[in-house]
Amino acid sequence: MLLDFEPGVTGWILLWGGSKPHKLDMVRTNRPVCTTLSKSHAAVFVALCIVWGSTWLVIKVGLDYFPPFLFAGARFAVASLFLLCLFPFLHAKFPRDAYSWGIMALLGVLQIALTYGLLFWGEQYTSSGVAAVLSATFPFFVIFGSALIKIESMTRRKLGGIVVAFIGVGLMFWRPLLPGQGSEGMSLLGGLAIVGSAASTGVGTVIVKQCSSRIHPATNTLVQSTVGAAALFFVGLATERYGMFSGLSVNALAAVLYLGVMGSALAYVCWYWLISETTATTGSLILLITPVIAVLLGWLVLQEELGSVAAVGTILILSGVYVTLKDETAKGHSNARRS
């Protein structure tokens, strides 16, 4: 998931063997990576967990005012404008070759338009906590895609983590335990849409790993969000009743601004600073913490119920993610010792 990242897209590529030089360009430092968190690192880490954990709640609230595709498009339009203002300070440049622009446009469709179109549509019919947990399955699609095109091997640990997590997904789809605002059938479709969103993110991440290592992350993110916003607006204007915008309120506008500025643009800058200063393990922990925060906020603010079996499913999914990420970070440390 990119700017949300919820947690998301391009940023996670540095945890999955992507290009590393750009991350230091953004803070203009060649200092060694810290293995322990300072107070500033810890503050940014906690802030990112809270912001990305809360985006699911804000999406759920915003869907009371906006149709999903136009809502997602507005979010990334705001994020694009804000990132454009930050662009000169990030020392990024636009590429001059058509190939790079084509890759960024493709990723804008996959990682923004398709990913967030499915996500916002699906969350209409599921709780915000369930949406966050199901979305956390995206690393497994990265692993499958990477193994399929033979850029990474499928280890026993990874396979075990995937099996455990998808048993958890099966529990989340157990009929009485996927609450939605519509019928149970629509709840199921909403959940499947969110898993499809995670799959789209996974495919996009594999493409990033293979094709966009020479593109500055800030440039990649800005172009992706702009292309994605345009595509989402096109789909929304073609399929949705945009007369719903006539009933805008302060809460509705606050939701768009929060998701676009705090949950996307500013969080993106903080994320890259954090992973440039600390270890991949630190960044990977955010992927485990944000769904827990989303579940808690949904319960506290929206009185969403999870249920005992769905709670077990949540634990299995996050356990599978942890096992998989532990395998990735262990491999990264091993490679670092050999280099």
C-alpha cells in the first residue's frame, strides 16, 4: 500500500530486498544504521503506528459521507498536492526515460487505483478492524510472486507462516464473524475485495523490486499517487452518485485531509526517515502493530465487535506475518554479515 501505507506500498519495498541507496538521499546522511531506538526514533515509530492504525477508522467514518472511489481519489489528490509541495525538500528528480514513467504509471494503477479502490469499496461491508487484519496479508502475495518469477526462494519458515495466516483468513471469513452493513453476502464480498487489494499491493511490490530501483522513492510515490487519484476519480465519476458530496460536513473534510496529509504524505516522509535511520526489523514491526491498533480503535470508537473465532483468526494472521517477516529480516542480517 504506498502512502497509507496501511502500511503500504512503495515504502515496504526496502523491507523486501529493494533498492536502498535512495533512502539515504532523503535525509542526506551516510551515518550507519542504528540498531537501538533513540527517543526521536521511538517517537516517530509510535506516531506512525498510531496514524496508520487510525486510518482504518477514518476511512470507515468517511464512507458515511463519500462514495468509495471518489473518497479514495480525493485522498490521493490531497496527498499528491502535499507531496508536490514537499518535493523540493526531498532532493528528488523526475526521470527522463519513458520506461521509468511507464513503470510508475503501471504502479499507480496497481498500487493506488486498484489497491485502494478495492480497499475503500470493501470496507463499506466489513468492520475497520477486520479490514486492517485482512490487508496485513499482502506480504504473502509478495512472497508468492517473488517465488513464482524466481527472484526469491520459498523457505519452510515462509511457507509455514503463509499456511498459518491463511487458516486465520479462513476463520475471518466464517459466516457469522465477518460483520458488515449489508447482507452477509456483501460482507463476504467486502472481505474478498480487501484480500484482492492486498494481492494487488503484493504484485505491485514485486514489480517495484524488479523494475524501479533507479527511481527515487519520492518521485515514484508522487507519480503513483497522481495517476492513482486520476484513475479513481474517473471510475468514481463514471459509476458513483457524486451528488453525495452536497452533504459535506467538517467531519467529512477532516477525514480526507487526515488521510491525505497525515496518513499519506507526512507519514511517507517520516517512514523513509525512520527506515533510513534504523533497521528493517523496526519497520516490519509496524505491519504487526497497526492492525491491532485498528481493531482496538474500531472497538472503542465504533463499538465494532470481533468475536472469539475472528479473534483467533486475527492472532493466526499476525503470527503468520511475524514468522514471515522474521525470516526476511534474518536473511537480511545474514546477507549483511557476508557483505
